[in-house]
Amino acid sequence: MNLYKLSTKRLSLIPLSQEEIQFVHALHSNLEVDYYNTLGIPASMEATEVIMKEMVLENENEETRKFTFCIKWNDQNIGLIALNLGNKKYEIGEIWYKFLPEFWNQGFATEALKEMISLGFQKLKLHRIEAGCASENIGSIKVLEKAGMKREGLKRQHLPLKSGWSDCYEYGMLREDYILTID
């Protein structure tokens, strides 16, 4: 069960609940947010409810492997961030995030990502955390690199975007990299 309530200097990261359905629908329906997103814009509120139900059920699962948070600034929902754990043997997690465009370029994504990386290494005892982004997504590239993640590779034509197939940069951070950033 996702019982973590995380906070940074400016943000609160609260486990996603069904109460945020309107916000999640607005976020997923935003054309700018959708540009580099493979999910696509939900056809209806009912489609968003299906997506939300899975995320909320995972958060409520006793042995969850998917931690999804609603990001709040001044009690306003501004984005989502998640850490999905892989096979236990590999002690690995993958992070994704989305923010409303009016909150881009203000350091919120980097701040939230650093907090999720901390959760992964300090509380969940992961060995490795990964993330990926479209090679043209300059904003996300900057966020990942400011948070200390290293670009490790390129997957060619990996992401099916509305504009066509996009290359994907792969990023990673090891626990030992993280320890060096907090010393």
C-alpha cells in the first residue's frame, strides 16, 4: 500500500486517489501535455476513470509495485509522478511524470523527481532507477539531467507519438550515483 506522503520545499506528493479524477482528466486531455505522451487523450471521462481505477487500486494494494502521486503546490494539483518497480530480483524502478503546462520551467518537475529518486533509494532500497523521454523533449531532458540522471542510450523509433515514431533517450541512476549527490 502506498502510504508515503512526500514533501519538498514547495511541493506535496500525495498518493493518487479517486478524488483527483477531474484533475487527471484535465491533465491527460491537455494537448501540450499529450504531445510527447504515448497514452493519448482519453475519449471521455469514463476512459479516464478506467486509467485512474488501475492507478488507485495499485496505490491501495498491500504489496504495491506502482507508486503514483498527485503533485500539489499551494494546495493546487499541478502534476502526476510515479515510480513503478520492476522484478524484485533486479531492485529497479522506472519513473514517469506529467505537469500542467502553466507549471513548466519553474523547477517543479526537477524538485518532484528528486524526491521520487530519494524515495526509491532511501525507502524502497532500489539499486537502479530509470526514466525515458522522447529525444525531442528538451524540457524533460533538462529535468532528468538536473535531477542527476545519466543519459545511457537511445532507442530508435521507440515511442508511438501522434507526430509519428520518436526516438527515446534512456536515463538511469544507480544507488551509488545517488549517494554521491547527497554527500
